[in-house]
Amino acid sequence: MRYFKVLLPVLAGAALLAACADEGYGVAYVGGPVAVGYDGYYDDYYGPFYDGYWAGDGYFYYADRGGHYHRDRERHFRRDTAQGFHPVHGQGHAPPQGRPRRDHP
């Protein structure tokens, strides 16, 4: 019984510390969208966009009027300037967990 009294707090502490494990840098979902401000350049190819974010795959995902995210496969959003592009800035959000992104491989 004494062994159990010593072992129980050790196991509980290990379980609590395991909950703090991290996979490294990336997008985190905590019950909703995560603000990921963006700066970039856009050529207006898709018309107006309503939100967006730079993803870990290097692509910009933009939201249409209905809140659906699309991957900018043709690179109409850029991180560097180019002729025909204008600056865009925002406080974008990744889609909430469970909400599908369209056009995602």
C-alpha cells in the first residue's frame, strides 16, 4: 500500500506533464480560429477576398464571401512585390477545426 501512495502522485505528475507535450511550431486550434496576421501582395485575380492566412505549406488560403477557404494554387498572393500586385495586410484567421478548406490537396 505504501508503494501505491508513492507511485500514484508520480504517475499523476507524469500524466499532467505529458499533456504539455508539443509538436513544435505550427498552427494551433484552440476552440476556434487562430489569428495569424498577414502581409503580402495581391493582383486582384480572384476579386475581393474576405479573410486569409499563410499556411505552413507556403500557400496563401483566402476566404470567399461564404467563409470557405481556397488555396491560391496560381500564386496570385505573394510575399514579395511584383508588377501588377498591391500590398494587402490583415489579421487573418485559419478556419476553425472541422471546417473544410476547399481546393486543398
